[in-house]
Amino acid sequence: MSADKRHSIETRQLNLWYGDFQALINVSVKIVDGLITGLIGPSGCGKTTLLRCFNRVNERYGNVTTTGEVEILGKNIYDADVSLPELRKNVGMVFQRPNPLPISIYENIIFGRMRKKSETDDIVEAALREVFLWDDLKDQLKVRATTLQLEQQQKLCIARLLPLKPRVILMDEPCSALDAKGTRAVEELMLELAGHYTILIVTHNMAQARRISDECIFMLLGEIVEHSRTEDLFLMPQNEKTEDYIEGRYG
Ligand SMILES: Nc1ncnc2c1ncn2[C@@H]1O[C@H](COP(=O)(O)OP(=O)(O)OP(=O)(O)O)[C@@H](O)[C@H]1O
């Protein structure tokens, strides 16, 4: 495998403006396939904006201008022939607050798929098994998903991405609505999924970034300041600004 094939995401000179305000400045980054990469930095530094570039969700917000390149799995996602539904199958997203649809657990997973019942049964079982919910939920598949505990809802939101066979899963502070037990459960799930999927997680929680990410990116004012192995970034930061941030001097 060539060095470049090891990267599922690569940006070159990526810039993004909301109107006149430049939120991303010359972001050139390579995200390694199959690892968990943490995105950290103070509020407003552009973490979510960068994450949203990877499934082109920023374009939903009016007045957004983007320049530069974003390649996912070797394809520039801003090319004219890119299908957004296909892109969003390849690049799934999980949000801060679990957002299952107010329909049954079963329907949340097969939503939009017209298949024979025997096939959808298999899809639902496989997805719930992969997120370790099958044993707990197999007898309540008709229950409305919004009645589940938040931790289960968040796992279900991850489960419903899996039948689409994503290569990349973007997570925007996926544990911020969860208690300590729920956070631990979702982190354990992420560690199980790593290797099978490339996971990019925005987190404000430095301890979480240290616990679960293989690599970490520190952003400040729209720029990437440092990107390295998580252990190196926390133990031997190369940039003074990274050191100030991880030692809690700002942000
Ligand atoms: N839809 C939008 N329209 C205008 N400005 C925006 C929009 N979304 C974000 N911004 C601005 O872009 C900058 C980066 O925001 P972004 O949400 O990406 O930062 P962040 O690092 O994820 O912040 P937080 O940690 O608080 O979620 C901020 O100054 C924010 O106010």
C-alpha cells in the first residue's frame, strides 16, 4: 500500500468563509485510515467547521465559500460529479445530542431501505450487534427509539450508519449529553469500531482525547497548530500554544 493510500481523508490548502469571516485557514491535513483522530482546541477555533467539510454539510448554511481540496478515499469531494447522498453514506456523522427518529428502533436502522423483511431483520441484528445493543434490545425492537436511555440512543445513532457501510465516521462531541457511565460505554464502542472505520472526533474533553484517540489535532483560530500521535501531543507538544492549551492556560 502506498503512503497516500493509508489516508482516508486529505485536505490541501482548505479555506472556508462564513460571509466575510474566515473560519478555516490553509488547512492541510492527512487523516490516517482506521485510526481514531481527535480534534481539540478552544471554543470557536473551527473544529466543527472542519468536521462538516468532510461530508459537505457546511454548504447547508447560506453564504459559505470554500477553496482548496478535500480528498476522501482518494476522490476530491468538491468535484462536479460527486453525489452528495453517496458521499454521506461513505462519511457518516454522529452529533452532540443523540437524534434518533421518533419511530421504532427497528425502523431507525432500516429507514429508507426497501428490502424483504428477512433481509432487514438481518441488517438490524448485525447493526445492533456491532454496537453491543442487540442483547439488551432484541426483544423491544418495536419500542420508540426516543424512549431509550441517552447512551443507548447515541449507540443506536451509530448503529444506523453501519448498514450504509461508511468508511469514515465523524463524531461531534458525541458524549457531551451523556453521564460518566454513558460516556465510558460510547468510548468503549469507539475503540471497538476503530480499525474497521476511520473515526474523527471533536471533543472539548482533553482526558477523552487522551483516552481514545490515536492521533490528535490541535486547532487555534481556524488553523492547525499541531497534529501528531496523541501521546506525543500531550507529553511532548512541539508548539508553545499547544502546551498552553493542554495545560489549561486558555480555552
Ligand atoms: N453557520 C455559521 N455562520 C456564521 N459563522 C459561523 C457558523 N458556524 C460557525 N461559525 C463561526 O465559525 C467559527 C468556528 O466555529 P466552529 O463551530 O467550527 O468552532 P468549534 O471549534 O467547533 O467551536 P465549539 O468548540 O464551541 O463547538 C466561530 O467563530 C463560529 O462563530
